[in-house]
Amino acid sequence: MKRTTLFLAAAVGPLVLGSSSTAQSVDDAREVLRDAAEATLALRSARYEAEAQIRGGTSHRVVTGHVVLARFDYTDPIGGRIAVSGQISRSDRGDSEPFQVAYDGQTVVRLRPKARTALVADVLYGGEALFRGAGGSLILDELVAVEPFYAQMQSAAVLDGATQSVDGVPCHVVVIPGETSQTGVTWYISVQDHLPRRFERRYLSASGITVRSVLTLRKLRVDVAVDDSSFKIEPPRDYRVETVGKRPPPMMNVGTFAPEFTLLGGDGREHSLSDYRGKLVILDFWASRCPNCQNSMPSLQRLHTRYRDQDVVFLGVHCRDRPDVDAVAFARQYGITFPQLIDGDSITVQYQIRGIPAFFVIGPDGRLMYQSVGFGSDSEARLEAMIQQYLAAKS
């Protein structure tokens, strides 16, 4: 199939098709991204060398290392068992630091050789942040996502007609513009196996500096044999072992009143829980850096679309994320149309959040009907069952 420069319909606005050739170009672009999604979903394990470069102003950070991963299907906060060993170099400090971090499905262990320290954390309470603080920049989230490339297939994308080589692999170049000329992402997807080889992102920091991050995968091998020992780290005897995070708080009891809150929404107005008394409210606590939060978004949007005219309200609560993330713009990439509430960190203690995504179903009387942490293959069905229960009692 001949590849030409083309455009996809943006999630934030319609594309007017002026000719049959333009329509065909849209179909071609979707085919490339669909192939990438199918190839990534078929992947069960992988090994690769990686380099991440992050530039912003006078700062330049380079992370290099080796990655081993094995996918989980649905419920895991990180998305799979992963081990990363590498080195972090910073131009502003003029130094470098080796690191090693591994996640076995329950516990994250990170070695800091310079400090002769091993940090240990439960994945549901501190472990995810510990993992991403070291090895996260070398992990391509699409490789462990439940619905990889979903946002890309909903966005405004340009497929460059000329292929480019990454580590000797010919790649299609897919450019997704941001909301300004200083933002956006670019994907390099292999022509041969349809798996991604490079990901570039441009965004504005909280101080208004343009930041460019580039993650490049080399020597990618897929469906390789990996055993459990690949994802476990035994700290050397002379290392000090520190437990990171606190014990997860007890979850709220079903039947108790949900804590009241008032948060600013992305629509510019304040939203209070009491505003929705008399309706069924579903709260979704999420962060952009959480793969399962991204995986849950299509399901939540489907339920919102199906029940929005029946006194069922969905509210996204953005929390535990990087300060530079635009929550509204990020959710829009996934086609989310229900309100997104900003500064959700201020109510995570009241709602005793153990991990994300976290879902709370609150009845019309303000009492908690259901709560869960994580996103699994049956999560959408469970939430819909609560909605059906509410509608049956209402009729």
C-alpha cells in the first residue's frame, strides 16, 4: 500500500473530507495504527535496550538501560512484570548514577548503588511511584496497555510519507499535533512487525519551558523466554533496606456517607458532591502515568454515553500525577466527555485511596454503594451492574 501524508479526524473537532482520496488517506492512517495495536496486544514478553533523552531549557537528562517485561492482562497498576537496569546522567549536575529496579507483580525493589540502599514498596501504596521514578522513562506504556494506541486512533494524526530508520528498522512516522505548536507527540512504528521503536513527546513545563523527551528502543526481541527470577532483586548484604510508603489505609465501608468535596472542573466551574444529590455518582480517581487508568477510560466513556440521560453522573478526579499534565487535554485524547475535576490530591486522604484507578459509586442519598481499586476484565460489567441496580430501584 502506498503511504502518503494524511490526516486523521481529531477527537476535539470533525474533519471535513473534501475528496475521496482524503477519505482513503484517513483509512490508511487508521490501518497503520490498528496494525500497531494488534501487534502490541499479541506481544507477551520482550527484551530491549533503551535510551531516553529529556531536554528542557539548560537541563539535559539521559537514561540508558536494559528492559525485560512480561505483560499482565488487566488488573495490574503497572501493566506487567518489569525489570530495568541502567544509568541516569544529568547535564546540570555533571554526574551519573546507576540504578536497578524490578517489579514482580506485588513488590517494587529499587537498588541505589551510590547510597548502598535498597528501596522496597508495595505496588498499591508507593510502589508505582518508586518504579516510575527510576525505570519509568525507559518503559513504553503502550507495550503493557490493555488497549494500546487507543488515544492515537482518536486523535488528529499525520502519517509522514517517507519512512525513517530507527536502529536499522524502517519505520512509519506518525505525528500527532498538540494544542499548540510547542506540544505534540511523534511515533516511529516498524514497517515490518508494526511494533513501536521510538516515541517523542513535546510539552510545556509548569514554568512554561518547552520540554522534549525521546525514548528509543533498540535490539527489540519479543516473546522471549523469561522466568520469575528476572523480576526479583535480592539486595546485597551490605545494603540498607528501606520500606517506602505507609500501610494502605482501610477502605471506606459500603453504606457510609461519601465525604463531601468541592473541586474545580476543567469546564471552569466548581463541582461539589452535594450538587448531584438525588443522582447516582461514579467517581474515577486517575493519573496520566497509570496504564490501567488509561485502559479504563474507554469503558467509562461507554457507560457515560449509555446512561447519561438517566440521572447517572460520571466525574473524573485527576490525582497523583506529574505537575505538567493537562488533565482535560489528556482525557480528551481518549474521547472522554464527562467532567474532569482538578487537584484531586486534596481529597485522596478523605477517600482513603489505596491505588489508582479507584472507583466509587455513590447513591442518590450520598451513601457509598461500591468501591474498587484497579481495572480488570470484569470492571465495566461490575460498574454497569451497580447502575442497573440503581435504575431498577428507581423505577
